[in-house]
Amino acid sequence: MLTHFKLTIEYDGTDFHGWQIQPDQPTIQDEIQKILSSMTQDNIIIHGSGRTDAGVHALGQVAHFACDTRISAERFQVALNLMLPKGIVIRECRKVSSSFHARFSARSKTYRYRILNTQIPCAVGRQYVWHIHRPLNIRAMQEAAGHLIGEKDFKSFEGTGSPRASTVRRIHRADFTEKDGLVTFEINGTGFLKFMVRNIVGTMVEVGLGQRSPDDFQKALLAMNRKAAGITAPPQGLFLLQVDYEPH
Amino acid sequence: MLTHFKLTIEYDGTDFHGWQIQPDQPTIQDEIQKILSSMTQDNIIIHGSGRTDAGVHALGQVAHFACDTRISAERFQVALNLMLPKGIVIRECRKVSSSFHARFSARSKTYRYRILNTQIPCAVGRQYVWHIHRPLNIRAMQEAAGHLIGEKDFKSFEGTGSPRASTVRRIHRADFTEKDGLVTFEINGTGFLKFMVRNIVGTMVEVGLGQRSPDDFQKALLAMNRKAAGITAPPQGLFLLQVDYEPH
């Protein structure tokens, strides 16, 4: 009799080669699976809501797994948090119905990207920001962000190497805030292509530096061509904040 | 003709064996001295406002050095920030008069200690907090903190191994604040003994956990005996925030 569990996971991507299991590289999926497999004496596979790239962080990644066990959700959480590397924390573990799927049941995801826009970089917390020393025009970047809202084809912002059948996604909100030189971008939508947030942020930074206009940002989006967009923002500023589901 | 410079330094203590130069260990003093010596073709010694222990961070450590050079303060700052490890940043470099001494001219110092008081630890930013999962009584800790204010003998909170001629110091303020489970303690005073802030925080945590009363904290202080006080808080929650000087 299989029991289904949902995990909500925080991780510091600094020390990992991303979410997905890879030969000979530490990944978040692998670290969690190893412990679950050892606890249950079974070969456990966990399914994430999606991959995150090497160096990208998460405050609320979600994964599920199923196994024939009497171990409680609470016990899994306590044991995982004792045994996992300190860069991975299980924020919640709960039983869910067999219909729950971390990826396919997701309604929307929220990402956060942090830019430190000060003349001098920081030492404390440098693992969690992209430092840009030239002043950014946040108003222009916010104007560009407006062009993302709605159902659009985001082919221009898709990383190479993993083409999807459809590159259409719906973005619900995309907002910049700024406080004491820390520029925070949050974007919520139905789903995201590979490198999509980092390519959007990189292109928006070109807007913020005056190298592109907000209109040019829109043209890059409409071109449906990766070459029309700008650079890829580095991974360490990016956080998978939250994955939303129907009540379950 | 010697020119005198003041450095204001931020560092992430995680990767260093403290401020002070040591054989075969990376220290902040050593990293900065190496670059300054190479730039000036001279044997530069920098003098900090005081040591910080291995793993302790700083947002505003201050140091000074003197050398016979035509290199400008701005040039020193730019070159240092290019060549230093990413965990050390020079926030400011300026010329000062020959009477300025980072340690002896200091009027007061401010330290911050960060405690994450939540059931589940964090992964992101774990290098910068002491995680305590049992709930702390902040009100009792603040009451204990009140006993620190004024000119007192802090012998009970002095680490072993470096006795000072006098263990009397004046504390101007010592306050706890709490937000979303993050407990922040800030303490300002004329000077601090070795391990003093960490021993104070460790003993206060015993108050917060109900293992000591605020009155018992005061008794520990008055005992002038290290054994009367509590545990030493771990280094990674501690930040040297600021060193204050007379206008110079």
C-alpha cells in the first residue's frame, strides 16, 4: 500500500550542481533520495516541481514521492533534517493523495531575483545577489516588466539545449522593488522555460543600464528568437520562492 | 614622508581564521597586508580596531596603515577590491592624520548577534545565524541585558587565554529586537574583552530558555568568574557592525 508524501524544501544552491540527479555531482535530488532510500530500504525517486540550475537557490521547492512505509511524515522530516547537508532543509513534509504531482499539479510558481545595485559589492551575503555597480533605472525595468504580463510565447528567453513542445506561458505578475540598493524582482506565472527568469533579468538589466529601451525589450520578446534577447543573469541571485497548488 | 590611511572593511568570516595574522592560515589581516605590500613594494602592517575570532563577520571593521607612497586612497580601495578574495570588501579608504589609531582612537564599538529562533533551521543564510529551535523568552533576555548597562567589570564574560590588565568596560546600550523569528541583539560599548559578546549571548540564551533568571544573569556578572556565566555562543552569528571615532 503506497503512501504519498509532499516535501517543501529550502536549499542554498551554492554547493550543489542543481536540483536534478547527475553522475558524480552533488545535487539536491540525490541528497534527499539517498536518505529516503536508506530510511525505507527501498529505491525512492522524488519528483520535483521542476529543475533548478547549478547555483540557484530555493526557499520553497516542492517534490513528492511514494512508498510503502509506516514511517510518518513528521519522522521523515526530522530524520531528513538531521541527516541532510546543512545547505538543504525540509520545511514541511506531509501526506498527500495519490493524485498529487509536484510538477503536473502546480498552478503557478514564483521566482525572486536579487540584484545589489551599489558602487561597492558586499562580502556578507554575496552568495545571494548579483552585484551591479552602475546605477540601474528601475522605472525603465518595471516598464519592460509590464510587457511580460499575460499569455505569451517566451521562446526568446528560452535557454538552448532543452526545447519544449510549447514555449507559451502565462505570467501573472512581474515586479521590481528597491530598498537600500537591493533591487528585488519577483515574477509569478504558470511555468517557466529553462533559463527563462535569468534571461529575462539579464535582458532587463540591459534596459536598466540604458543599453535597451523598454520598447526594445518588447521587440526582443516578440522576436521569438533567443538572439534578440540579452545576457543570462548569473545563478546566485535567483530563488525559487514558492510553488502553488490547488488545495489538496 | 609617511601617509596614513584608514580602511573600513566588511568581511564574511566563514572562510577565514579570524582577523589576526597566523602562520599557514588565511586571515583577513594577512590577505589585505599581502596586497598592500605588493602594491607599495614595502612591508605594510595594518592595525585593526581589535581582533575578531575565526568565523566572526564584520560589516565595519576599521584598520589603519602608514606608508611612503603616492598611491591615492581611492586607488588603494579599487585595487584591493579587485584583488582581495570575494569574502573581503573595502567599504572605504581615506587619508587620516598621523594621530589616528584604529584601536586607540576608537570611542566605541557596536556588535550585532543574530539568532534564528524557529522550529526549522534555514539553509539560505545559515552562515550568519545561530539557530535555536526552542522558543526564547525575549522579554527575560532584555531584562538581563539591562544589567550590562554602565561601567562594569566583565571578568565573568572574558574568554580564557588572554587576560587583560583591566576587565572593566562601559556598555552604553544592549538591546534585543525580534522579527519573523530572527532575534537580533545589538550591543554598544567602549570596548569588549575576548569572547565577551559571545559569552554574554550564550548566557542570555540560557535566560531565554528558562535555565537562568535575569537575576541569576546579574549574579553571574557580579561573580567576576567565568565559571559563573554560561556557554559561548557560536561565532557565525556575530558581526562587528561599527567602530566609532572622534571626528577626524
